[in-house]
Amino acid sequence: MTPSIEEAHRLLRLAERDLQTYRILAAHPDASLAAACFHAQQSVEKALKAVLTAHGATFPRTHNLEELGLLVAGIGISLPVPARDLRRLTPFAVDFRYDEESVALLTTEAAGLLAESVFQWAKALIEAARQ
């Protein structure tokens, strides 16, 4: 296995860890929207970076999911959702972690659907790149 595929697998494992944390928080009645969506955002970010890494692409240090999605599309890989849809999760990376109030840009369920679809898509792409 090449170093870039190994690193992509590491990022994918981290994405899965964040996705699992999202699932736990989303199911808890007292969990905040910001806390659950933070982990959904983190899962998507790491999954996108895993795909870029597996394909030898470089990317800046950013939490901007739309930017990362456009980089993926720029190397000829179709996203499972439009890149503009990813932007709704981006504020949960930093902005809403330090704010007492969260603007409901999306529901907890919608965040989960984005995170689940991006994770499964990334997992399939990385497995294909490995072979």
C-alpha cells in the first residue's frame, strides 16, 4: 500500500470516528445542534481530505467543505452531493463552537444525511484506489 493510500485510510478512520460521535449525539435528546453538527462537519471534512489524499491531490488547511468539494470535483471525481450543499455544514467547524446560539442552517438529520453519504462515498473511492 502506498503512503498516500495509508494516509487516506487513516483520515477515513478518523472520519468514521467523528461520524459515530455524531450518531451518538444526534440520538441524545439533550445534545445541542452545534455539538452534533460539529462532528458531522468533521466527518465530511476528513472524508473529503481522505479522497484528495488517496488521489495525490494537495489541499490547503481549511475547514471550508465547499472549497474541498470543489477541489475533489477539480480532479475529476464526482461528489455524492453538490459542493454548495456542503457549505451548510462549514460554520459548525469553528463559528458555532464558540457561539452560545446556533443558527439553524440545517437540521441534525440533514447534517447526518450529508455526513453519511459523503463517508460512504469516500470509503468506496478509497477502497477502489487501494486496488
